[in-house]
Amino acid sequence: MTASPITDRLDDPAASRESGRQKIDWAREHMPILDALREEFEAEQPLAGERLGMAMHVEATTAVLTETLAAGGAEIAITGCNPLSTHDDVSAALDANDSITSYAERGVDDDEYYDAIEAVIDHEPTITVDDGMDMVAAIHEDHPDLIDSIKGGCEETTTGVHRLRAMDDDGALDYPVFAVNDTPMKHLFDNVHGTGESSLAAIAMTTNLSWAGKTVVVAGYGFCGRGVAKKAAGQNAKVVVTEVDPRRALEAHMEGYEVLPMDEAAAVGDVFITTTGNRDVITRDHFESMQDGVLLANAGHFDIEIDLDALSELAESDREVRPGVREYALSDGRRLNVLAEGRLVNLAAPVALGHPVEVMDQSFGVQAVSVRELTEASYEPGVHDVPDELDREVAEIKLDAEGIDLDELTGAQTEYMGSWDHGT
Amino acid sequence: MTASPITDRLDDPAASRESGRQKIDWAREHMPILDALREEFEAEQPLAGERLGMAMHVEATTAVLTETLAAGGAEIAITGCNPLSTHDDVSAALDANDSITSYAERGVDDDEYYDAIEAVIDHEPTITVDDGMDMVAAIHEDHPDLIDSIKGGCEETTTGVHRLRAMDDDGALDYPVFAVNDTPMKHLFDNVHGTGESSLAAIAMTTNLSWAGKTVVVAGYGFCGRGVAKKAAGQNAKVVVTEVDPRRALEAHMEGYEVLPMDEAAAVGDVFITTTGNRDVITRDHFESMQDGVLLANAGHFDIEIDLDALSELAESDREVRPGVREYALSDGRRLNVLAEGRLVNLAAPVALGHPVEVMDQSFGVQAVSVRELTEASYEPGVHDVPDELDREVAEIKLDAEGIDLDELTGAQTEYMGSWDHGT
Amino acid sequence: MTASPITDRLDDPAASRESGRQKIDWAREHMPILDALREEFEAEQPLAGERLGMAMHVEATTAVLTETLAAGGAEIAITGCNPLSTHDDVSAALDANDSITSYAERGVDDDEYYDAIEAVIDHEPTITVDDGMDMVAAIHEDHPDLIDSIKGGCEETTTGVHRLRAMDDDGALDYPVFAVNDTPMKHLFDNVHGTGESSLAAIAMTTNLSWAGKTVVVAGYGFCGRGVAKKAAGQNAKVVVTEVDPRRALEAHMEGYEVLPMDEAAAVGDVFITTTGNRDVITRDHFESMQDGVLLANAGHFDIEIDLDALSELAESDREVRPGVREYALSDGRRLNVLAEGRLVNLAAPVALGHPVEVMDQSFGVQAVSVRELTEASYEPGVHDVPDELDREVAEIKLDAEGIDLDELTGAQTEYMGSWDHGT
Amino acid sequence: MTASPITDRLDDPAASRESGRQKIDWAREHMPILDALREEFEAEQPLAGERLGMAMHVEATTAVLTETLAAGGAEIAITGCNPLSTHDDVSAALDANDSITSYAERGVDDDEYYDAIEAVIDHEPTITVDDGMDMVAAIHEDHPDLIDSIKGGCEETTTGVHRLRAMDDDGALDYPVFAVNDTPMKHLFDNVHGTGESSLAAIAMTTNLSWAGKTVVVAGYGFCGRGVAKKAAGQNAKVVVTEVDPRRALEAHMEGYEVLPMDEAAAVGDVFITTTGNRDVITRDHFESMQDGVLLANAGHFDIEIDLDALSELAESDREVRPGVREYALSDGRRLNVLAEGRLVNLAAPVALGHPVEVMDQSFGVQAVSVRELTEASYEPGVHDVPDELDREVAEIKLDAEGIDLDELTGAQTEYMGSWDHGT
């Protein structure tokens, strides 16, 4: 069965559209990069004739990207990439655009989720835009016939790129995909500042608890993890980092954080935030040594980092004690509080708004120019880095919008940097 | 006309009570100081026979204080101290307690607000507990006959204490009031960490904007201001401080912040947060030089720091662009966004939850022992510092709950600190 | 026996004077407050006819203060307040001033140290300026006859003020002394920024070791301790705080530091820095649990915080392994490294330069106006706070020099701050 | 003319050796990575039969590396890579080792400097170890006949690697060189923490000035620049960054620093620290707009970042006002203070000690295993990244020494990270 567009499924689509439009307008006001690109895209129609299939967190900033791409001439079908991250009103506002069909709906079950992806694929996309590679995976598994007509894809997340590279290593990736996540403009800002700030704000506003004096255990010290750690320390928390990689562990240690294996961290943490992109990071053994009242939240892509099955088994009962907080009561009286069902806390918590608008502007600026690039050049199947000049173009647009001036290399300086025959 | 209790005014008081109870329970779990004091109060009934009149932000943590005081034997009447800070469900849950009558209701108009204060005073309190001195003021102005039977009061805020001292200087304060705000346990934690964290989280979750790279202008570098500044810098904002006091200005400068007069800060800020406790901090001249899209928020007690009348006059139109954000459109196209109508952003924004639970535990721990003190000793009319040993008692309860051990002075050390006759 | 001036004891006083003069000139260039005051003092001669007896760390910034006071018309005799903190060349340069006699010499023994204090007292001072109250103590103990002609004194340090208050409490302080240390301009800057930065820089340059990743145990969380803690954290150290006071401990905890009793901190620290002003802070039990290779440094006034007698007893041998580092070898192979013989590390380490020039400018600005105040008004015997307007005057001079502008309260604002009868 | 070993040129080589040995011993105690490697090297003699030609900053930590390599069986000839960074006593102590000949001497002129490099080359090295590629350059330019017998080289610095890549691009690099600088273990720690901490400490101890409240202009936001910026901010300075690269500029902006072109930064800075690796970063135009009393320091490899020729021309006079500080007096009365003659301030200032010992342990650990690798495998001519497993090996040695445990991936986790076919 194929999903129908969101508009068909809403009680009052007009009200939803208006609410969604207001959210999109607010976002757009704070997204100068996409604003500049939209102007260019409207004038030059680089995407004319393309069909885009997108699976993204459908909230306001994604909508600004989607409309920017539509302004460039594309026909777009979009759905969510996480059942809890869709804003129905934003979805409805997008669906009202003649060039856009949105299937994204909050709270769908697994079948409905994949039906919606199928619905997008039915539009026979020539370019895919993914946040977690569900679209790429579904096309490769179930619609290999479409691959010939696909110019390429863009992947937004660390996790998605990781899985795509694994697929590529297996010789199983049959069209080119840009690793948007790996660009400096994405992971240096979105992962560090975006994930960091929005995860902490979502946790604070879900729990009404304070950071000062808390011991915050950050699992993983990749870009997301260091963002969470930095921002938590900036709110006067004590940060403990867990890692599997020796150099990242050493970086965390030299930054001044305590580095512990999770077996030891479990007993000292007040708040646990997973950012590894891997499964089973916090497991039964850890639950057993935790203090009463701890908070457990996930800032990684999938809801597999905290082993909720094991926690359910261990607990005598569980109940929602606040919107977005499920309390698991253990037999010895301890209570462990899981936020947002272990899903991405900055998107799935009831109060959550996703990444801050400005960091999405940077990530989505790279998305927009990467999509444009797929129409202008031809790439081999496989995972590709976004060409550096595109990333640099986005940085320049942003600096221009912020009114920040750089120094320019003089001729003598450029020559110096290119030479090797001068001494001390 | 006198207000009626909240229960009489709700459509479904039972549902409200349940929702409120859940909020109170969550708070109580994270308020170990009040928990320890409640145990003591239940056993010793220090407030037996007292009638408490309270005007506070009626949300979950205040409710834990109120119930702690009730557990000590007091009869309590309570109302709000700000029309937008009441949680009706919490108010309903309190009102369900046999020893507590709650008149607090969100969104009342000025008349209703003062009617509710009158209703509390009708209970003929023997002790008042204020957050902004409205209760003290109303009693002195309109019910001087009650003063003889009042043992004393407690005042929670910087602003309230400031006004009480002014009143005391005028010889117009006729009963003793503890300056709870001035205790180390209050202003070092509540003002710095509480106001700082909760204001920033409220602004982030109201706007979905990022702190990284933003220029945040903090008006006032008292305890609230330095909390806001510290936490904003901790989220990678550039902080600009405005001050009227030379030593505070110098402290901000030496901390690494830029110090500017508001006339200059107005033109460079992205976000403005007022914390002065004074009126007219951001005025027409400042609005005229601000950049398009700025955010204006207040973290001071009253809604007088940002001159909204002047802004209304200056603007061509205004509208709510998001819940809690009013956009003022100027004739030259610039848009200035005011959060929470210029009221305390960490309480009055739609998503706001007030101060974090743990910092309120500290402030309200001092409140509780101060109320107890008023029943145990007699004070002269006027503003009094909370006796230092009470503040210290609260700190010790907290450290005990956190499992933090101190060193203890040896006899030789105590003697050394008390001596003056030893040399280099 | 009475000491003779430094000039009489140097091999090449002319060379010393030149070297000292260069140091003083450098300091003066970066001391805008004293520069402004010197101009005023030269014009108005407020100290004409006074004899000043000073016991201070005789290095470049003290010299600028001393010359400023001399410019105001005073005759001055000065000696050191710590046998290891004197710069002989600076002492010589001061002694060359017709109005100044300097007895300060580096490395004198205890007898010579007290002889020099006697020599200063022989000048029959009318005003004393102390850094550790040795001058006040010597006069009270051995020269009570001089007290009648003494207008008052100024005390620079936390420790000295503490001892003076103890003396005052005993009814044993017979002339007025300003607690210069207690002024905001002193302890907010000198103690926090001055002690913090200079202690860390001295330790780094004495050992060539890094802060990143180190566990730094800071004993005491007063103003010096929080300066050391803040600056160490700012160099990416993990900070552990030990305290005896519950509120200070809680402040440190809420700042994000770990708070431990010294018994536990001893086993985890890499670097220990004492700032308590008390004796026996690190003792035999602590040495026994420390790791191999730790650094032990003191940033408190006296060399009594680390129990070196106990360490000597415990150690099999000790030797200087670098200038300023004495290694104590324990029988189990562990090596504990004591810096600067446990004296003030930012003054007594061989490379140490004392507090940074600019923070001394602020402290000494307060000294200068306090000395001026003693000639203009009469105070009762006992410890006195420096009048607030003097401290404020110094802040204003500094802001003026930095080109920092403040906001000014409007009439309406001043009225508002003085009023109490307006509502919400 | 060829240089002679340092021992032949010292007045009292025995005393120098002893002093140097003490420095080396101190360093070795704090270099657990090299200590572990030395044990392995002594046992396995991986460098037996090799002749190493080294041009490095000859101070204590380099000596520990050199002795570690000698312990592995190598014959070593070493000289300095900067005329001002050699410690003669350390050089003498090295020269006393039977397997090591040291030509390094502080303060040699240009001719002597290059003579010493020639002397090293006369030993006909089979492996070169460079800090600034002077050895590689001299061999390619003047001794191409030796290249056939050279197994490869290691280059320590950003600047050297940059120049080697330029040389490689020109097809002019005729033997393999490991870009040791580019390893995570080097640039994440040495450049960030090492350059950052040691540069600031050297500046503080050279000037006795404070960081709090200062505006510090950091030219370049590479790894060195961000280390300097981070550590300066951690001492409560305001940081201004200048950049030529848009993404680095944006990173600095999002970190909360102000980003300005040098033309504007020149007028607002109190301290300028260059870290670009390029020439002419601060030039005549900038000097003309600077404030009186500014400090100018370089933390980049060569002394070409601050245009001292232009400053000399512009100034009326210059003189040394403190050891390591040259004051240039301009005709309008302004004084600009250049530290360490514009050479690497953390090495060339009189008090400077080079990088902290622990960070050198990490960098030199990579050097040691890279040299070992050159004896074990054969590489093509050109610049090579150090194999990742070597860098990882060094990290693991360090974590082991620090007692830091990691988590280990379970089989299920490893499989998960390698898979791509699981969904949301």
C-alpha cells in the first residue's frame, strides 16, 4: 500500500498550512545562506527537469531547503526520516507548494513509515536527498531498476555516510552519493554546535533540571560528542567521556574531561548522552550500577544506543512522568528516566525543535549546492566527498551575510606558501 | 471583590490536580534539601498555629516549598506574583491540600491579580512570603491593622529586597522581613546558575536559534547578569555587557567580555537580555539603531526594562510570529522580536518552566528555614539578613545529599586562624 | 643590630640601579592608575610631612607605588615582607630616590629580615603600609611608644587582614588600619586574576610541564583559590577543590569542579596548589598517598600550608632537580617535587615576577588613595574597610584609562531604584 | 668550513654536561611514551646500522628523543633548526653520548648555522629528522649524491611539511619523508596545547603582564592559532582572530571569537600573536594604527610573520627594555614592543623552555616510531602520511601510562558499524 500526501490526512489542512508557513517564515529569516542561494536558483533554474526524492526530518529548516530546491526548478517528493521528528504543519505547508508533495507525518508506525518512502520512490527521483540513507537503501533493495536514471544522492548524517561507505566497500552502492556530512561546513557546525546546543536545551526544557554541578557522561567523542561535551561544560557540568578510539580518548583527556569506560561512568553520571552512532552503548550492566534519578538521552541518529529492551526487562514498571520522560522503576527503588524514548532527543522530545536554524542553514547550504553539482557534473557510483570549492562557496556566502571580512593573501604570500627554497 | 480559589475556576479540576501533582512529584524528587527539611518539619511541627500568606511564582518547585511549610503545621494561602508565571494545574494540586488555599491563576488581568492578593490577605497571615514584595506592599498600604499580628516576612528577589530597603530607609517598613535573596545560598546559585541556564534555554526553545557566534548583549552585571553572561559565553556567544557601576564594569572587562554603553551595544547585538532590575534599559534610541531580526528578552523581575510602549509607537505593526515571540516591524523593514512580552523570559515564555528545580531547592531551603526562624525568634521591624548559620545549614544539607565531603579544621588550624602573633 | 640600606650592600650599585630602573619603567608604562594618581599627587602634595614605613614585596610594581607616594610628598623607608621576593636591583633603584630609603634584600636570613623591619621603624613612620602585617606587629610588640604618632596603616593581603581582625578582636590593635585587601578593586582582581595567572605561569615556566589533561588540586576556594581554579581550567586542566566551608564547597561544585577532602584528593592530583592562608593543609598522610612525580606549590601568603618538615622526615633524600624544584625521594621510589620551597610560588620561584603589573596597578591604586585618606581624615583604632568611594574612584580611573564607557542612570531610573511603591 | 661539535667550543663542558643532564632527566621523567619506546628499542635494536642526521630545537625533550633513537642502535649527528632555540648544556650532554655528535650552539650566525647543517650531512645520514626541512633542503640542493643511500626522513612542523609538499608538487623531492606534523598525535596536541600554553606562559613571564581583559589578536586559525586562542580566552582575554580562509574564519566566529581583517584588528589589539606560517602578516600599515604599548609576538616557525624591517624603518629608535623585549619608539610617541626578535616566542624568549614536556612526548613518540618504520618498510620518494596504526600505537602507549581505560567494541557493535542494511 502506498501512502497518501499529508494534506489528505489532516483534519484542518488550512490551519496546519498556516501554522507551518509561520514556522517556515521564521526559519527563512535566519537562513541567509539558503536565501542567497534561492535568489540564484530562481534566476538560473539549475534543477529544471529534475525529480528529487527526499527523506529528511520534516521541520521548518528542511522546508526552507526544500523550497529553495523547488525554486531551482525541481519537482520534489519528500517524507520523514524518523517517525517522531515530523512537524505535520510544516509538512502540510510544503505539500501546498505546487512543486512539492509531502508524505511526512508524525507518529506513523513502521509500516506507514516505509510506505511513505515507497510513495516518494514512486515519483521516480533523479536525485535523492537522505538523512540516514533510508532512501538509498530502499532504492537499492527494492527498486534497482530506477538506478540508471538517478544522477546521484546527498547524505546528511554521520551515520548515513558510515553505512554508505560500508555499502560502497561491499561494491553494493550503484550510484554516486555526496557525503554532505563530511564537509567541514556540516560537521564542524551542525554536529558540534547544532547537536550540542539543541540536545542540551531539549533536555533542560524537558526536565526542568540544571546543568551546574551535574556529572554528564557523553558516550562518544566524535563531532557530536565533543559538541555535547563542550556545551555541557559551558553550563558548568562536569563532563565524563567514554570512547573506544585511543586518539579521541586522548583528545578528551587533554581537553580536561574525565575519560572512563562506561562500566565506571555508569556509577558516577547524573545525565547520560549517547552520541556514538553505534548500538548497545548503555546496557543492562550499566543500568544496574546507575544512581537513582539519572537521565538517559540519546543524541545519535538511531534509537539503538540505549538498550531499552534490557531496561524494560530489568524494571518492575515504567510510566511517563513528564511529557518526554519515561521513568523505569527498578526493584531496589531506583528510578532511571529515559528521554524521548531513546530517540534523538533534540528532535523527538515533545518540546524539541531540531537543530538551531542557523546551523541548518550551513548544512543545507551544502546540500543545495551539492544537488546543483549533481546536475552539472557526472560522478562515478560510490561515496564522494563534496568538492571543496562548493563547501568554501557556502562559507563565503555565510561570512558575507555576517559582514565578516577576511584578509587576502598578497602575491608575495601566495608565492611564499607555494615555495620551498627559502631558509630560516 | 475577592478572588475565589483556583479549584472553583477550572473546567476539570481533577485532571488539573493530577497533572499538577505529577509536576510537583518530579520536582520533589530533585529537591533533596526540602525533602530533608520536610522530614524535620513533619516531626517537629515548627509552624503549628501559623498562617502563611504567600505571593510566589506558582509552579512545581514553589509547590514543594509550600507543601514543606504546610508539613510543618502552617495554614497557607497563596497566589501568584506574576500574571504569566502561574501553572494552573500546580495551583489546583496545591489547592487540594487541606492546609493550603491557592488563588493563583495564569493570565489574570491587573484587577484579578490584586484581588487574589487581597484574598490571601483576608486569611490574616502571621508570616508573609513574597517574590517581589507585592504582599508586603499591599499589607502596608491597605491593611496596616494586620501588621501587629505579623511575625515577619521573607522576600525572594533582588528587586523585592531592593524595594524593601528603600521602604525601610523611608521608615515605612513596619515588620521584619528576611532578605532571602541576599543569602549566599540564594544569589550565588539561583541568580547565577538558575537565571542563567533557564533564561538561555527558554530563549533557545522559543526561537530555535543558536548561540554560537551570536553577539549577546547582557544589560547589568549583577548576579543575574553574570549568570546570563557566563552561560552565554559557555554556548560560544560573544558577550557584551552594559553597566552603570564602574567596578562591575571592570569585573566584566577583566572577565574578557566587551563592555559598552547601551547606545553602542544596541547596534552590534543579536540578542539582548536585560537583568538590571531597573526601568527603561532599552529604549527608543536603542531600537532605532538595532539590526534586523534581533531578539529582545528580559530576565529581570518586572517587565519595565525594555520600553515596549516606545517600541509600539516606533513600529508600523506587530504580530506574534511564534508562540512567545512578538515581531515589531519598523518602517525601514527591520524586524525586532520581543520575547514573552518583555516579562521574565524564563517564566513567562510559553515553553518556560521557571528556574531549574535544583537551584530552587537551594533558594527555597533558605526560605523554609527562614520561615522557621520567624517562629523561633523575634526581630525588629526592618530588612534583616538571614542569619548566617541558617544559610550554612542549608548548604550542609545539600552537600550531604550530594555525598560531598569537606575537610575539617584541626585544632591547630582553628587556633592559627584566630591568632595574629606568628611571623613569616 | 640595625640593617643598612641596600645600596651599601651591593657590589655594583650603579648597575643594579640601572637594571632596577628599567624594570620600574616597564611596570610604570602599564600602570595607568598610579600614573594618573602620581600626576595628582605631584600637584597637590597630599603626603607632605608624612613618614611612611613600608614592608612589601620589593619588586617593580611596588616600586611604582612607592615612587607615587614619594611624589605626593612623603619620606619613605621600605623593606621586604618575604625574604625571597625582593629584587635587589629594584631595591637599589628605589634607594637612589632622595625621599626613599630601601632596606630590602633578597635571601636574607630571619635575623636580617627582622633587623630590616627595625630599621624601617627607626624612621618613626606616621603611616605604615604592610603586606602581611609584619610592620604593624613589630610596632605593637616592640615599639608601642610610636603608636601615638601613627595616623594609620594599610594592609594588602588576605592573611594580614585576617590576623589584624583577630588582633582587633583581642582589643590589641591600637591604631587604625585599612583592610586594603578587602576592597573589591583588590580581591576581585589581584586575588582572582593576579594570583591565578601568575601562579600558573610561574609553575609552567619552572617545570616546563603542561596543564592540559592534568588534575590540579586547589586547596581553598576563596578569591585566590577560585582564581587558580578558573585559570587552570582555562588551560584544560581538571580541577579538584578542597574546602572547609560548606558554601564555598558548594560554589565550587556548582561551577563544575570536583570537590574532595584532601585525603582523597591527595591520591588523584598531579599538581597541588594551596591557597588557604592556613597551616598544615598538605601533611604527612597526604604525601603518603600521592602519585610519583607530583608538583606541590603554594600560592598562599606564608610557607606553612605544605608541611615540609613532615615531608623531609618522610623522604629518604631531597635535591634540587631544577632551579626552584626540590625533589623529595620516598623509600618506595616515588618522587614529590616541591616548588619554591613552599613559599608563594608566583613570587619566590626563581623565574617568578610576582603579580602581573596591571592587577598590581589596581591594588596599589587603592593603597595610594588609602594612604592619602589617612592624611585627610581621622579614624579610630581598629580594622577599617576602605571607604567605598575611594575604591570606586580607582575603578573609574582604570575605566577611563581603558577607554570604557558606562551607561548613566537617568533621573527616572535613580528615582525608580529608590522607590518601593510601584507594582507589577 | 665545517663546524665542530659543541663540546669543543664550551668553556666548561663538564659543567654544561651536568646541567644539561639534569634538564634531560627531568624531561624524561615526564615522557612516558618515549620511556616505553626506549625499553622496546633497547631490547630490539631496530635502528642498528642506521646513521641519523637531525636538525631540531636542541633542548631537553629533543634530547630524550635523540637518546631514545640512539638506544635503538642508531649513530646520530644533530644540530639546531633555529639559532636561538639551542640549550648549549643540553647539546653538550648529548654530545657526551658515544653514539651522538651534537653541533648545536645557541646564538650562532647564519654562516655558522649552515656550517653545522653541513657537519651533520658529512655523517652521511641514512635517515633525516627535520624541524623545518633545512636538512632535506640542504641535501637536495648541495648533496644530491647522498640521496640514494637515504631511506627517508621525518618532518616535525606544519611549515616544513607545507614546504615539502610544495617541493613534492614540483617533482623535486627525491626521497620519502613522513609528515609527522600531520598526524593527529602531533597537531592535535603539540600545536594546540603545546604552542598555546607555552607561548602564553613565555609572553607572560617575559613581560609580567596579565591576560585578563586584554584584547589578543591571533593571526591564523590553524591548529597553532586555535591553541593560542583557546588558552588566551581561558585566561580571560578577549580574542580577535584574523584569517584568509573562509571556513577557518567561520569556525573562529562560531567559537565566539571576533574575526577581523588585520587592518582593523591592528587598531584594537593589546597583544598580537602570529601563527600563520606565512610572511608579512603584520606590516607597516598595521604598525601605524596600533596602540601605544602593544606586544608583538610570533608563534609561527620562522621570524617572517612580523615585518621587523618595516618596523625598524618606521621607528625613530629601538632598545631592549627587558630581556626578550625590544621597544620600537615611533615619532608620535607610541611604543611597540617586539618579543624575542619576532622568532618563535615559546623557544626564543630568554625565559622560554619550548613546548611542555608531555606534548613533546607525544610528538616525539610519533617521530620515534616513524624512524623505526623507515627501517622496516620501503617508501616511494615524496611526502607520506605516517601510517595510522603507528599514530594509534603512540596514543595507546600514552593512555596506558595515564591509566585511562577505553570501552571495547563488542562483536555486535563492530558488525553494526560495518553493516548498512538495517533500518530505523
